[in-house]
Amino acid sequence: MEVGHLNPSTEPDVVAAEKPDASAGVLAGFARTAAFQGSLLVTGFGKGLLKWWFKMPVKLFRPVAVNPYMVFQHMAHGRGTTADVRFMRRVIREEGVGVVGRNFVPLLLVNSSIGAVLFNTYAGVMHTIDVSPIAEHVHGGMPIDLAPVVSGLIAGAVQSVFATPVDNLQRSLDPKAIVALRSNGGIIALVIDTLRSVLSSQPEPKPYIPLKNAHASPNHYTHRVHHLRHHVHNRVSPLKPLYHNFRITCLKDSVGFALFFGVFENMRDFGKRMVLRFQDWQGTEHHSNPIMKGVTITGPQALAVVGAGGLAGMGFQAVGYPIDRIQAEIQGRAQAGHVRESWIHAYNRIGGFREVYRGIGAQFVRVVPASAVGLFVFEMVNEYLGP
């Protein structure tokens, strides 16, 4: 069912401003390093929270739902530069630390909230599978462990319910307004104004029309069901623009995270087994020569985890990248005034399978290295904190 959609800005610099920047991955690595340094000072509840976070280090490879550096990237684009560390430091020096609190922290919290939904759903489904009678068949009945694949599929679908409105709102924001309001309410004020505009622009609710040729009694269940459907439709219809392309987002997230978690769990376990076999072949102890004092994890074991995480991120991009490419092509033509076309037509016009994946190597470079370094550090912290 086709639903209404938001009308993104028709400014010609929107597409250029929304192109992913390699600096975002580097800045994310810096942010994770800063978080690690600060975590050493946390005690009590904070330590318990850290244990929960570090328990699943694959979190660091999760693709973000919204770009937290969006405001700074639009500012940099307007000035003809890139949003690197030097640029952000200059902005903070000129406008104060408040610009970060108004424009970076809220988006970071949105990502954390959506990530909490994703990983808690994943953990819940994994636990349900582990205690169910089918656990033995799912975990050991195939050459690969299917439990993380199934859990990732469900978790991705649940996440898309929350991520789709965020994605549509992000696409609808005017880059010029983002920059102009950075010091006057920040990104939250702009999102609230945009949301009000979208919800207020919807048509009036349809009047209730009783069923014809049905049972005479108005209390009959057919009348009640019809009235309930009408009531729900009028309540939900204003939200349709927020869920434009929901099916596409759900497909991308469910299949993408099925690969994401499936590749990570299976490749991590495979890598660790290979390390142990190699150590047995050499006759060395499994936990000899740890990479730092206080932990038992060795360098090869940590690298196995890092490699699995990198492959997991690449697995998600293998699904998400072509979908995003086709979606951007359709949206760009719609902004230019062309008739909205189908996904098949857009796919064929791009050039087919080969062309739709063109440039994915650069995307791999953006998403893997910073996360790999962060994962290496956090895996050690997980080992240090203990169970």
C-alpha cells in the first residue's frame, strides 16, 4: 500500500550534503575512545552498565539510524570544507560547547535508543531460542549457527518500526534550516517544527459510513469491526508520512541484521577455534602471552573478534548499500519533477547489479576501520570487567 511521503528540500546541495563522509567514521572512533577513557572512572551502577554494553561488542559495528554529525557536515559543506576534527574544534571555539549539546548529543541519544531496541530484541530472541526445544537443531543442526541469523532477522524488523520515522524525518530536514537553527534551539527544535508541519498537513478524517447490505442490528460484530477499522484508520493515517518506505526499510534492516549478527557470531567462533587449534598444534597454552595485564585474551583471539566484526559490517552494507543507492535515485528524480518510478525501473536505469554496487569498496573503508579499533579496545575491557 502506497502511503504519503515527506517532501525533502529541493535545494541542489541536499544530495551532496548527505553523502557519507569518511571523517564520520574517524570521529566515531574518537568518540568511542573518549567514552572508554571516561568509563574507567565509573563505579557502582556505571560499572554494571558498562558490563551490559561490553557484553556484546558487536554493538560497535551497528550502522547508525541517524548521522549524529549531520549538523556539522552541513556546516562544513556550506563552507566548502569537510567535517573533520579540526573543523569541529574550530566551531566549538567560535560558538561554544553548547553547539555540541544542541546538535550532536540529541542525535547520539536517538541512535542509542534505537540501538537499545535492536540489541535487547536480539538478546531476548536468542534467549528464547536457547531455552526452547528447537535449540539443539538451530545451534547444531546446520554447518552454521542459525540462531543469530533468526534473531537478527526479527531484531532488524522490530528496529525498523522505530528507525523508519527517524530516517524519514532526517531526509525531510532542510540543510539550510539545520545550519541556521544550530544556535537557536538546535536540531531538536527543527525536528519538532518539521513534525508539526507534517502532521498538520494531513487531510481531514474521513466521515464514518455505515455498512450497507449487512445485518440490521448495529450491534452485530460486522458493524463493530467496520467501526473499529474506521476509527483506527483515522488515528493512524496522520502518521503515514513518517512510515513512507517502511517495507523497504524493514527489508533492509531485517535481512541486513540477519547477515550482520549471523556473520559476526559464526565468524567470531570460527576464528577463535582456529586460534585454539593453531595453539594446540604449536603446543602453547591457550591464554599465554595476553595482550595486557589483567586479561586472558591473546592478540590472535582479539583479532579474530575484530575480523568477525569487520565482516559483519560488510555483510550489512552488502544489503543496505544497493537499497540506499536505488532509493536515493528514486528520490532524486522525484525532487527534479519526474514521475515517481518503481524500484525495478530505477535498478535497470542505474545499470543493473554491477552498477548498483559501484562504490561499495569506499563504503567498506568508511565503516570498518574505526569500529575495528574500537572493538579491539572494548573486547579487552569486557575481559577485564569479568562476567
